Amino acid sequence: MDSYTGFAKVYDLFMEDVPYKEWSRWIAEMLRAHGIEDGLVLDLACGTGVMTELLAEAGYDMIGIDQSEEMLERALDRKEQSGHDILYLCQDMREFELYGTVRAIVSVCDSMNYVLEEEAFLDILTAAAENYLDYGGLFLFDLNTEYKYQMLLGEQTIAENREEGSFIWENSYDEEEKINEYELTLFIREDSGYYRKYEEVHYQRAYPLDTVKELVARSGLKLLQVCDAYTGEPVREDSERICVVCRRELP
């Protein structure tokens, strides 16, 4: 799992079309529907803290975990501007540790797709089920679908040019391994006015729905819902992103 380095500088710029506010409203509604109206919530793989801040605005006491120091620097800048009391921890999501339990864990923007091994995916779910979720607590995460990798991203090149920076994003999808490789070439404007080139490689794995259900069951969590992402509608064959909602059951 690679950390964001150069891309962290312009991550929010190129994610500006993501409807974070809409997603946060759906997440908050889901939490409240299950009796979680306040308390500690963990944003796992929080990036620059956009969702973390929105859930703080919704009344939750937030913890954000990310393994990229560069992304967390931007999250801390956002925290300073908002004044929200958010705890940020620099940790690998595959081996995250907390000081106690939380009422819910959320992970958005296909962060769980960055977990390339089924056992590591299971370890995250099991840690939530056995150690870090309150009884009755929820684990809500989204995933890019096989359809998205096969039909929309695989073997595609995407490029954007902005004043602050430009990127070339080349995708290749391995059908057998279900791994999508992203080769990112970034040109980021420095204070001097010159542009610095960065190159990064990222990998994501597609998880078939049956595999996700099996891993949730093995973890000890109870699967409550799988739906088209942030709509609550049933998963379609052409759903590009899904949401998975699990709960730690009472003993």
C-alpha cells in the first residue's frame, strides 16, 4: 500500500467533484437510524480530513487515521481552520490501533480497495469486531466494484490540466488477480512558479460481493446492508461503488 506523496499536494483539487456533503448526510442518517447520534467515530484512511470534518460538524467526536503524513498535514490545516477537536493518528489502516472503542468506523473513497490481500481485509474487520467497536457499533465502508475496474477504469488513461497542477493517470486491470494498477504522473506548481514532476504507483483490488460477505461473516460482524453507494438503492450490475454496513452484535 503506497502512501500519497506528491499527489497529497493536489488531492483535494482533483477530488472536488466528489459529493462529500451528500455522502456525509447519508452516513449520519445511517448512524442515527441505528441509534448512534453522538460519541466517538473513527474515519479510517481519512486522507485530508474532508469527511472527518463533515462528520464532526454532524455532532460526532472524530478520530482520523491515515498512513500518509502528507495527507494528515492537510487534515491538520483543515482542523486548525475549523476549530474542531479531532484526533489524527498516522497509522497503516491494516494494523490500526486505538486507545479504546468507538461507536462507529467509516471508510470512504474506496480506501478498502487499497487492501490487496483478503487476509488483511479480514484483519481490519476482525479488529473492529473484537477490539475497537462498541457493542452495537457500526462499520460502514464503500468499495469500487468489479464493474468499475473492468468497464470504466481498466486500460484507460485519464488526464487533467489545472493551473495548480496537472496529472496523467494510466490504469491497467488484471482480471485474474483483480488488481488495478494506477500509474500517476504529476506536475505540481511550486511557489517559484515552476512545476515539479512526481511519479507514483498505486494498486487497488476489486472484491466480488460474495467475497465481501464471506469476509464479514468470518470476522464476527453482522452484515446489515449492501447497497448502491450513498443511495440506499439495491446494488445494480452497473453500480460503480457500493456501501457495506456491518454491526458488532451484543454479546
